[in-house]
Amino acid sequence: MWRWTSRKSRPNVTLMLRYALKRLISLIVSLAVASVVIFAVIEVAPGDPASFMLGVNAQPETLAALRSELGLDVSQTQRYFNWVGGMLSGDFGTSYTYRTPVSQMIADRMWVSLPLALYALTLSTLIAFPAGIYAAARRGRPGDLTVMGATQLGIAVPNFWFAMMLVLIFAINLRWFNAGGFVGWDKGIWAGLHSLTLPAIALALPQAAILARVMRSALLDILGEDFMRTARAKGLSRRQALWRHGVRNALIPVLTIIGLQFSFLLAGSIIIEQVFYLPGLGRLVFQAISARDLIVVESVVMLLVFAVIMVNFLVDLAYAAVDPRLRNRT
Amino acid sequence: MSLLQIENLSLSIHEAEILNQVSLSIAPGEIVAVTGESGSGKSMTALAVMQLLPDGAVGKGSIKLNGQELLDRPEAEMCALRGASIGMVFQEPMTALNPVKTIGDQVMETILIHQAMPAYKARERAQEVLIRVGLPPDKFPMSRYPHELSGGQRQRVVIAMAIALRPKLLIADEPTTALDVTTQAQILDLLKGLVTEYGMGLLMITHDLAVVSDMADQIVVMRHGEVVESGATDHLLRNMQHPYTRMLFEASEHQVNLPESYETKPLLQVTGVVRDYRLPRKQLFQTPGTHRAVDQVSFVLNRGERLGLVGESGCGKSTLTRAILGLEEIQSGQILLDDQPVFSGHKPNLAVRRKMQVVFQDPFGSFNPRHRVSRLITEPFYLLDDPPHGSDRLDRIAEMLGAVGLSADDANKYIHEFSGGQRQRIAIARALITRPELILFDEAVSALDVSVRAQILDLLAELCEAYNLTYLFISHDLSVVRTITDRVMVMQAGKIVEQGETEQVFTDPQHSYTRKLIAAAPRLPEIGRGAA
């Protein structure tokens, strides 16, 4: 019943490419600016990592040697370029505390955090779209009120509480899942997903509640538009008009929220990681900050900024795919 | 047998009575125009036929299409009728189309909902219909999106969607109200042609009596949800029975008597004004192009003179207005008010700015709903170095409200307590309160009903007498400009193509564009005037 676009209405390719190129340039500029800001902010923070690592009684010679080993003895500008150049070639430096390559540490954690974020986002979208559309189509009726009540609850209740409830019900009582920990992807993709399911649900529920509300209000705005009346005048039923003409027009605000949620899920899941003993990025940053492991903090923050900017880029492209009016805007 | 027969239709929405005992009928191939002022229930009558009424609407009486009752039809059957047996065209072509779908898809949809056929066949049919409404594929391929078309072209797409299945009945709700006169004439021709060609019945809803008398076979005049008078067009125009019908026709060609103005001292001098807008870059490192919205415009407005500015949408009228008000900087030329520039050193010149005021079109959107009238109309005082205080201020408010026909007590009310016409009076009071040298009226009566418009025009004439107003009256409505101005300028594509004494220009237009505009404007027939 629902055709996205027919053969002839495929987006104009050159227009789309030009739009993508413009977005790409703005992406690169944003990354450059972000790297300078991150570097500057972390560098001005008081405390010398070398003296922190060696303690107050360290010999000046040992301190100097360590500073040189960590690359702290050159000028700040030089250090910035070393850092950026290293990152571009995949070398994120060496952790001050663990003495292991930062890239390895991040990569290990990424394999948990990224799938978890994507898993949670998929769940949240799968819950929110039908719920939002259902509520909008039944505005003011019991179905709408039920969905709205549930989302109110979903927003109000913190996700760690959901996490605890999920553990109580599905891990301790029903024994369907483990209460925590990550088995690793080497046990197979299903085993990996299985151990991420409870945390993903805990993360997804509040996000789904927000997204469902955005979807509902965006659709309600669209339902009041003149072209929805035109659609009804053509002979479409309420439901057909909603699906064929409403949903795609309502996607713009929804996409914006999805983009924001992904960035949040990637780094903001620290509490959930703690609850489920997951070795994710959130915990890594937390530990690195406590240990003044600046190089790890810098790299993870930069990586997260990169992820956010990339997601925004993808959201921009999605906007243009959804709404032809945006394709020839700057 | 008539195609559509509405008998004693009454309608209420949440207990409020909207329609009362409305009856009308349409034969195949006949054009029936329903007319009346806003709130008369004409659009609701149309929506009742479509059964697309707002929630909570309860209808009584009978609506028969080809002898079959529509009022108690189940929704599923109505869906099968809408688009196939009844087509509908709406007022706002800018928003009536789905912005994210191509025009081809949208016309095809009407066909595919009702008839099972392969997509390529529906596409062929849609293409035929688009050609019929004047959108040939070489200029307007079906892959175009609505935002790539003008208002008139979009209205053609809406019409194509409505007639794609050759419905027996077409309903057009103010189909040309949002369009320019020349576009309006084309769309009306198209509708007339389709009615003859397809033998459709056309139910046309419009407030424009000139359009009504030009198009319709039958006229139905509505007021407060009731039909006050109906009949064959010629007959009705010749023998108007109901005082409301007569009032409507008189008001729509209302003439005012402007007092003579004798002074010849220039107040506003506009010389060689150019306003360019930067266009978006076509390629990355290319210098962006420009669009010249106002092109070498020069004119002089003398003190006490009433000058009109007419032209179609996009001709640069509003841009010129903004430049005169000092809201935007111009790229070359000069605008002097009382020999002082309105823009000095990239900033609006406040000393000049306080000598001008403006009245906008929309009486609903141009007021802050949270402020009382006294605050709304005294806002221009902020421009003054020494605004009146205390009792002086109250006197001024009372005087101004009195001058525009409201009472001093209205100062404590909020704007939602007033009707559209009263709001426009308040807008005029706001413009007058600082006793400006120049007032700009930007489509100031375009959104008003004819009877209210006549009152506001009378008010302007009175104020000209009392305050010796100088104004620039911008409008697309030629009949209004004709009566309310001494001189008129005609603007096309950023240029003033003709200017002169108003009567002179209207009776003996020199420029071909002026002639085209005047010819396209629908006129009330003489008979209406004779009978009234």
C-alpha cells in the first residue's frame, strides 16, 4: 500500500550530490574546529599527567624522561598537530595509566558501545513509530490517552530503574538473560546480541517515549495541513491519507530527534554500563577522567564528537531524501 | 433531474448552528455560485457535500447526488465517491499539494485509488489530464515537485487531481482568491471550459461578486448559514429582492469621495532605487547571482497626495514598501522623506522613520495578542524623543480610537475581542497616533469582507479630510485603488511601467501590461448597478 517514491520521483541525483558535498565540507570544518576546542580545553585543565603518574616524590630527571616519552616536552601547537596527525593515521597515542595504545582500548570498547547504541536506537524506533502513529490517528480517544500515559511514564522513570526491573524479572526470576556482563562477539553474533538485549531495552524505553511523542505531535501538525484535506477529497480514507501523505512529511522532526538520541546513546549510557557490567565507552571515559589519563579522554571525546557530527551529516542527507525542498538549499 | 440536490440542510458543530435550512440544486453542465461574506456558511455547505466536515458536525436534511442520499452514507462509500464522482478544488494552491511528492504521483494517485490499472496506464492518464489543464510535459514534467511551480500552476495541478476521473460534480472553494488577476482569469476560463467539455456540474464558492456574475448560471447568496436569495444569474442581478444582496453588490463597487488635495510640495522622493537579492550559489566557488526585485524605480509623492501602487504578486511592490520604510538597505538610488534619507550609513534613519507608519494586510496576525489595545496603538510612541505621558497620552488614545470609529473604552480590551474590520481600524489608529507625514497601506483592505471594506474605505476618506493624509496605497485590487487614490503607478517585474492620474490610467491605459491587468480584472455587470 505504501510506496515511498515511484520510478519518476527518484531524487534528482546531481542535486543530491551537490547537497551532500556541501554538507561534507561543513562536516570537515566542524571537525577541525571541534579538535582545536577539545585540545585547548583539556590542555588548560590544571595538573601535569607525568607528575600525577609518578607521584609527588618523583625525581626531576625521571619526570623529564617520562614527559619526553609521553610527548609532553614540545610546544602546545606541536602537540596538537602530533595528536591530530596521529589520529588521522589511527595512532591515538599511549594511555598514561595503562601504557597500552589508546586506539586498542577504544576499539575494544567500541565493539560494545556502538552495537549497544544501534540496538537501542532500533528498538526505540520500532516502538516509537507505531505508537506515535497509532496515537495520532486516534487523537483524544482512549488509544491515544493510553499511549500518551505510557510515554509520560517512560520519560519520567529513569532508565536505570528500568534496568533493575528488567534484571529482576528476566534475569533473576525467569532466567532468560544474564544479569550482566558481555560474553564477547567471539561467542557468535546471537550470543553477543543476547547479552546486550536487557541493556538495550533499558536504554530504548525512555528514548522511545520521547520519540513517540515527537512522532505524534509532528503527525498531528501534518494532519491539519491543507494537503491532507486534498488527500481526503481524492477519496483516500483517513488511514490511507495518514500513511501516504502524513508519515513522510512528519519525518523531519523525528529524524532530528533520532540523530540526537544516537549521539546520546553512544556516550551517555554510562549508568546502564555500570548496572550491567558492560565494558563500554562510558565507563572508559569515567575511569580515564578519574586517573587524569588526558590522552584517553581527549581521544574518546574527539571520537564522540566525530560520531555526533557524522550522525548529523547522515541526518542532513536523510532530510534531503525525505523533503525535496531542502535539496537546493545551502 | 438535477445532479446535486440539497434540501433543507441544517448543520451544527458542537451545538453551534452553522447552516440553517439550506437548499440548492445543480444540473449537469451548470455552474452554481454560492456567495456571501465570511462566516456565511458557504464553505461548510461545500464540505457537507463532500462529507468532510470537522469532528462533531451533525447534519439534518438531505443532500442527493444523482438521486442518492449522501448524508447517511457510510464513510467507506463516501471514500469511493470522493475523487471519482465529486472532485474538489481548494482555495490555497500553495498548501493544497503534498510538498514531498511529485505532481505526477499526486495526479496518478486519484486515478489509482479508484480504478485498478497498471501504473504505466495511470501515468498516461495523469499526463493527459495535466496536458488538459495546461501543464504540458515539455515544460512541466510530471517529476516536478509542487515547490517548483507558481501558485497558478499549482492550482492547475489541484484541478487536474480533481477532474482526473471526470467526476460529475466539481466543487471549487474560492479557487482563485489567492491568485493574481491575470492568473485568476486563466483559471476561471479553464474551469468554464472543463464544465462545457465534460458536462460537469460546478459548485463554486466565492466571495467575489464580479467573478460570480461573470461565471455562474445560478447564484445563491448566503448569510449567517441561511440562503437569503437565489436564482438565475441574469434574473437575480436585475431583480435583487433581499436588502443583503443589494448591500453586497453596492459594497463591492463602493466609491468614496476623496477631498481635493492642492499642495504640490514633494514629501517622498524616490530616485533610481535598485534592490538586489543574493541568490543561492549554483556551484561551490562561483559568485552567487542576484535577483533584481526593484529596478530603477523613481517617483515623487507630494504632500496630501494619495498614491496607488498596483501589480501582480512578485512584481516588487512589497520590496519597494520595505525599502521606503527603511527596513532593508537598497543597492543604489535614493529615498528621501522631507529631503532626508531614510537610510543613512547602513542604518535606518530614526529621525525619518518616525514620520512614517504602515498598515498591513492581515488584521489577525499583525497584533500581539497579549497586549491591550491602549498599548498596541501607542507602540509608535517609542519612536518619539518626547512621547506624551499621563493624561496627554490617554487623550491621544481616546482621540485616535474615536477617529477610527471605536470608543475610548475599547482601549482596555484585548485584540481577540474585535472583528477583522475593527482590528483594521485599530491598525489605522496605531498608524495615525504619531501624526505621521506618510502612511503606507500594504494590501490593507484585501483580507476584509466587501461590506467591511466599504466602511474602511469610507473611514480613510474621512481621515483624509480630517488629517490631510498623505499615503501610498499598495494593492492588487484595481477597483479599490481606483476609488481611493489620486494617482497610480503600475509595477511589473520590478519596474514602474506606467504612472499617472488614477482615472486617466484606468480609462486610457498606455502600457500593454496595464491594459492586460485591467482587462483581466472581473467586473460587475451594469445591470447590477441599475437595479440597485
